[in-house]
Amino acid sequence: MKQILLLNGPNLNLLGTRQPELYGHATLADVERDAVALGTTLGFDVTCLQSNHEGQLVDWIQGARADVAGIVINPAAYTHTSVAILDALNMFDGPVIEVHISDIHKREEFRHHSFVSYRSDEVIIGQGVDGYQQALRMLAERL
Ligand code: DHK
């Protein structure tokens, strides 16, 4: 089975209770359970990790270079600030799919720019948590 990493950034641990008008009512546990289930159908072994800390996300991306085939990442607020996460992703050889639950282009201007998008092979925006499922299907097409 191909190893897939599903990474979520800061504040996404509070999905379900965090601004549900923007992010919906599904919890991170719901998202991760559904990702693992779809992954199994697609022939993926999906490992789900979330951190509120930039360096931890960088460490996990570096660690993925050894044996992970593809990454799905919602860097959350680090999308708009983190050259460190971009640099780590630039050292990863497999496909990278970037997910944003909300439509970042219809929100504050500072959310319109993504550093991570310089590296991402696909960007899914504004599809709610369904975007994670779409991302896994995109990985399946690429791998
Ligand atoms: C999630 C966040 O936490 C925000 O900081 C981003 C993103 C948008 C999302 O839509 O999933 O700006």
C-alpha cells in the first residue's frame, strides 16, 4: 500500500466548533476517519497528523521524504506566512495537494496569497471538508 500523509495546520484541531459558518460542522476526527476510509478504497495507507506548530509540520514533511508517496496538506494560517513549510515541501519528490476548506479568495486580502501554492500540484479551495476527499482522489490519479 502506498503511504499518504494528511497534514493539518493550526486551529484545525478545533474543526466542528471553530467558526462553523466558515469551516462547517465536521470535526477533525470526522475528516480523518473519512480520509482513512477512502484511502483504503484507493489503496492508500493514510496517516493523519495535525499541529499548531510550524516546526512540527516541517519535521513531518522532512520525515515523509523516506517512504511517503504523496501529501495532502491544509497548512491553515501558515499557508499565508510560511516559507519554511514551502521549503520543506520543495524537498519532497511526490505529489502535493493543498486544501483550503473555505474560499480564501473571498475572505480577507491577506488570505489570498499562498506560499505553499508555489509547490502544490493542485489546490482545492472552498469545497468544505469534501476537499480532503477530492485531494485523495487527485493523488490516486497521479500515483
Ligand atoms: C484555514 C485556516 O485556518 C485559515 O488560516 C486559512 C484555511 C484558511 C481553510 O480554509 O481551510 O486562511
